[in-house]
Amino acid sequence: SAMANQFVGTWKCIATENLDEYLREVGLSFELRNLVSNSKPTLTLRIKGEEWTMDSLYSFTHYQETHTTKFKLGEKFGDRTFDGRNVTNMFTLEGDTLLQITAELKGVTSRIARTVNGNTLTSVADCNGIQSKRIYERV
């Protein structure tokens, strides 16, 4: 659909707001928060039939790491975050918003809402009311 296809492409993170507070709420250690806060990830989204693929490329000082997530809308699946947490993920398309609900076994749930406006993708993450925003531009 047109709503889905607007997400397809490669997106470079150009700005971040309130990320450290959000990552602290999710439960990341100081070292990991530092690492993630200083990385400007690149997202690549592809859709083939009903399957979506999202590659998140994190660039750190001395290396790069890609985390790949494959999903179908509305299907819950087990996943492992790049920092090693076991979670369940579910993606849905609500209007023009790609919604991701991530639940950890220990009960922490976060919600990421991604929207596209022209060549800008905005990602708003929420955990227990603590929100963080990332702005990406189409590459």
C-alpha cells in the first residue's frame, strides 16, 4: 500500500532528543547508553510481499553493527535487541504510522511510532511515559 511504501528506503539519523533518559527507563547500562547515544543509526526498510525487513546500522567509533528485523504486520515474534535483550516485537500500520511494540520478559514495554513526511522519518519512542525522538532524512 502507499502508506507502507512511504517507509521503504534508507534513512540516516540526523537528530536525537531525550535519548539517554529513554534508554535509562528501558534499563540500559551507562556504557550502553553512552554507546547508543553517540551512534547515529541508518535505517533501511524493504517490503517484499507481506514481509518487511528493517536493517538498523549503528556506527560506533571503531566498528559498525547491523541489527536486522524481519516481520509481517500484526504478527508477534521473538527477537533479540542489539544489546542482547530477549523481547517480543509486534509491528502494525495504524493509518500512516508504523507502530512497534517491544515487550521484555521482565515486563518493560516500549512503543515506537514511526511516521514519514516527505523525505523525513520521525521516530518517537515511549517507555513508561518517557519519550525520545529521532529524526531521519532519506538518503
